[in-house]
Amino acid sequence: MNCPDCRIECKRKGYDRNGNQRYQCRQCRRTFREPRKDLFGGMYLSPEKATQILGMVVEGCSVSTVERLTGAHHGTILTLLARMGEKLERFLEARIKDVPVEDVQIDEAWSFIKSKEKNKAVADDPATGDNWTFVAIERTSKLVLAWHSGRRTSRDTLGFTEKIREATDGRVQLGAYPIRWNTA
């Protein structure tokens, strides 16, 4: 282990209260320990604990149940879920490209954020109101090709169809109507 300041090899100097090895620089006498592994974007959960939490949520446990059984704080659990969701979204967008498909099933699910659209306190608040989740699934393999969450507007629809176009090879059958995008 080298000193972060002097770049000189250091000697071991005991352990901290958590059992992590400490080091001391022979030249500047600075004491430090190895940097923590930042696996989850600033969260210092062990991989085993994170796997346990994610496994429990996938199996259908509520956040309160996971908190009670693992001892992790509910804020930590929700932050872990949000960060893993973002990483998985980037992973799928990078991997699911030019998939040859025959039939694509498209569905939508309605929900609301804070209040329904007709009951919004502030009429033009984009963070509240109706929310639509659009999903495109390949019929035979049940592969989720694309999804989009937003309002039922032409802008969100265009964003969703663009995601479908990027995920497929450009030839999609929606119901009885074949769609071919010009990929040139």
C-alpha cells in the first residue's frame, strides 16, 4: 500500500474499530486505511447484504419486512433499489439492440403520483398526476424489449416508439399491422 500523498510504500499499523487494516507512511507519518469499495454509488453496503435485500424485494417482501429482517434502514433499501434500477436500465438499453422479432405485444398501465390528474393542487406541476407505463414485450420469448414511463402525450409515445425501434431490427408486427422503420 502506498501513501496517497507521498507515493511511498507504507507499513501496517494495526486495525481500526471495524477491523480494517490501517497503514502509516514512513515519510510523512500520515495514517490511513485502504479506500472503501464503492459498489453502489456511495453506499457502503456489503455485496452480500445488498444481494439479500434485492432478493427479498424480488420475492415480494415489502420494504418494512426487508428492514425488519435485515436490519437495514428503509432509506438505504429504497436508495439501493433506485440505484440498481438505474444500472439495470442502462444495462438493458446497452444489451437489447437489433433483436429480430416477429410479434410485439404493447401494453400500458395507469397509475398516479401524489394525486390523480383531476385532483392536482397545482395544475401544471409535472411531478404529480397521472402516470402511464408503456411496455413492449416480444410475444414468443416474453422478452421486455422496451418500456417508458410518462404521460399519455405524443412526446412520450414518440419516445416509447423510438425505444422499440432501437431494441428491434426495424421490422415489428403490432397486432395485424406490420411496421417498418426506415433505418437508413
